Amino acid sequence: MIIFSELQKEIFTKMGVSKDKIKVIPNGVDENRFSLGESKFKQKFPNKKIYLYLGRIDAEKGVDILIKSFLKCNFDDAVLVIVGGGKQEKVLKAIYSEEKNIFWTGIIKDENERIDILRGSYAFILPSQIEGLSLALLEAMSCGVPCIATDVGSDGEVLSKGAGIILNPLKTKSQLTFSLSLINDNEDFRNLLSKKARERILEKYSITKNIEKVEALYYECLS
């Protein structure tokens, strides 16, 4: 059984699956494509810090909480960019249509365009209440973007070892407001998170290394 987190391993072990039948090989990203670099997208917001959400805009994703927390911070040097689409998109856009510092791009299918947006982002936020292991989170970290995410699914495990800010899903709103302010007011801390995020991807979530692990496991089983 191939699974992608230690948390899942604990769950399956408790269900009676033998530990020697379980192999943890997490999702991975192409660290060469998703990397630090220049951003044309950033030029659209000169002298502004770009806070980014990228994913589905559905109730369980917590985009409404993110918007409220961002507005509560009352930043005069930042914008919130929301990339994606979903069931809540029209409702939230209508509610916050007058907010000048919130920008909606809709769904962006072109990977190069998404990479460009990630490279220009000051921080990536994923306030989900339900997750598995977010590829968007891994992609942001691989681009050296400091990340804030709730401790649901395996996202907390991904951000462990100082690779990002982990939120209690029961206290998302208050902790998110504090975390946004912390990153916005502390450039050195933000840069440290950027460095740690990239290192974490190279350490454990590289698609190249993870494919090698899958191949090795298949050879082991065949032998």
C-alpha cells in the first residue's frame, strides 16, 4: 500500500494493516519547473505585496475566512489575489465587489502562468477545513513562497520543521489574521520561511526522488 503521509500510515495501522505492507511516498512536484525566478505578474501590482490563494473556491476551502482576515489586517501595501473557481466564487465576488485590494483571476489552466503568479507572490495561504495533500501548497513552496496552511490532511506535515506557518483549523480566523500581520511586518522572517519552504521540497517532495522511490519499491516487490 503506497500512501503519501505518516498521518495516513498511523490511520491504516490502527485499522489493522501491517506496517511492513505500508510505504510512505508523498506527492511531489517538479522542483526544476516550480522554482524561484522573475515574475511578470508582480509588475501588475508595483510596490504591493501579493498574498495568494490558488485552488477551488468552495466552502470547505475557507476563502471567505481568508478574505475577512486579510481585510481585518487593513494593509495599505498589499493585495489579495484569488486564483480559481468554484461554487462560492460568484457569491464572494458579489459580497466583496467594492474591495479595491482583492483581485479575482478566475481559473488559470496554463501552468506557466500559474508559476509566474507564484514567483511574484509574497505569501501563499491555504485555510482549508478539508484536505488530502495539496499540490498547490507544494508548488508554492517549491517556488520559494512562504506558506500559511491549516493543519488538516497532510498539509501540517508538509509545513513541519519550520517550513511554514501551521494554523489550528478550529482557530483559523484569529490565527490567520495574526500570521498575515507577522509575515507582512517581518521581512527577515518572511525570507526565512521562503528558504525553509524550498529546502523542504528538495528534501522530501521532489517528484524526481519520489518516482525513484516508487520504481525501487516495484523492483523490490517483483524480486
